[in-house]
Amino acid sequence: MGLFSKIRDGLKKTRTAVVGQIDSMLGSFTKIDDELYEELEELLVMGDVGVRTAEKIVDELKVRVKKEGITDPSHIHILLEAIIIEMLSGGEELDISTQPSIILVIGVNGVGKTTTIGKLAKQLTLEGKKVILAAADTFRAAAIDQLDVWARRSGCEIVKQGEGSDPAAVIFDAIAAAKARGADVIICDTAGRLHNKKHLMDELAKINRVIDRELPDGAKEKLLVLDATTGQNAVNQAEQFREATGITGIVLTKLDGTAKGGVVLAIKDGLGIPVKYIGVGEQIDDLQPFNAEEFTKALFAKSE
């Protein structure tokens, strides 16, 4: 299966629930009027795009419809696609430009964080990168063991300590190992923290201080893993994590299992945080670098 087909198939539920509804609605109108715009905005909000972003899309659509003199409702589909591509574009490329670069992966339990790390490590290894995993989720022995399995599966090294160890110390050791062994990328797992737990946020701050001190000129990514099936709750998580720790990008998992893929727009436009990877299945290659145009084309594609 090709890359586009994989993304298209992974977005099937969202396409049916959101784009399918929009197409049906447009087909019921013979002219473009305020009622059409109101219904379109309502469908976008129901598709987890978010109220402010839905309003922004419709306002831009009105401008373009007037500018281009469009009167046929069926032509709105093309304009809508173009607006969404522009809205989602920018900042999606992963910055691993230095040796070593470091990727700090955070998120609450159950979103697929450790699996995401494993898949990303495998992909980077296949690209010829030397990867070191840092098992800094020391709250649970199972988390360390799980990352160990992924390290073997991915063909990369792992730096770990025992359960209950200081997470910042693990990351310190991983950075030292990366420098000594000429690694390209360090990927750090962290505890599945809840965004309202102050001591866990303090721990993240300590980790960040270690990274800034030990890799002052290194490329740094802070990726928040979110479960797309939670819809607007994922947006709330992203907002609170951004305020507490700063986020450079989002990994949105489980898109294949939900009709709430519109949350991509709510995150990118509403919060200004780029989506860098999307998960559209269980296989190792189902974690895909986010591409705004491919994503939007897949979302609006006719199902095969």
C-alpha cells in the first residue's frame, strides 16, 4: 500500500463523518447564502475543528467566494480544501539538525507514547541515524521494560536505570552516552504525567534544565503525544502542556480509530502548535510524518 493510500484509509472515519456530511449539505443547496455558511460552520464544529477555527475557515471562504465570483455550492469543496492546506502548513518538519539532537516525548498514559517512540526510533534507524533511547519514565518498571523491547526491535541502544531513579539523571546519562558514541538522535521517554500534577511538571522543568545545560546548542524537540479519539480533550491537554513546558510539536495517534480527525485543525490553528506525526494504524510504518497537503487531499479523497 502506498503512503497516500495508507493515510487515506486511516482517515476513513473522519472523511465519512466530516467531509461526507459537508458534501451532502452542499448538494442540498442551489445557491450560496448565509444559511449554507451557517450549516457549514456547524458541521466543522461537530467535526472537532473547534469553534474559533471553524469561524475562521468560513470567514476566509466568504472572502474567496466573493473574490472569485463563485455561485455554485459544489465549487466550495475546492476552496475549502485549499484553505485547510494553508491553515495546516508550516512547522511540521522534525528538527534533528545537530549531532546529537534530542527529542523529549511527553503525554498522559494511554495515548501510545512508548509505542510512538519505538516506531520513530525504527524509522530514524532505517534512515541511517544512530539512535539512543532514554528510559526516563522511571515511575513504572513496565515502562522501562517496554522501551527495552522497542530498543531491540528498532536496533538502537538504550540508557536506563532502575525503577524510581531520577528521570533527569537518566537523560543526563543518555546525553553523555550520545556524545561519547557519536549518536545522532536521543529520544527520551517520560512518565505518563497528568497535566494537573504540579510535581510532575516540576520534574519536566528539571529535565529541560539538564538538556539546556548539557546540549546548549543542540536541536531540541518537545513532542506531545495525543490520542485523536479524545477530540477536544486532546486540545485541552495540548494547551495545558504548552503553558507548563512549551511544546514544539504534536504526535496525533489513533487517527484511524476515530471520526475526530478535525482536531488537527483545532491544534494547529487554535493553539499554533504544528502536528509533526500522525498515527494511522498499528504497524511500524503507520506512524507518518505529517504533510499538510497529503493529509488534506486524503481527507477530501473519494474512498476506494
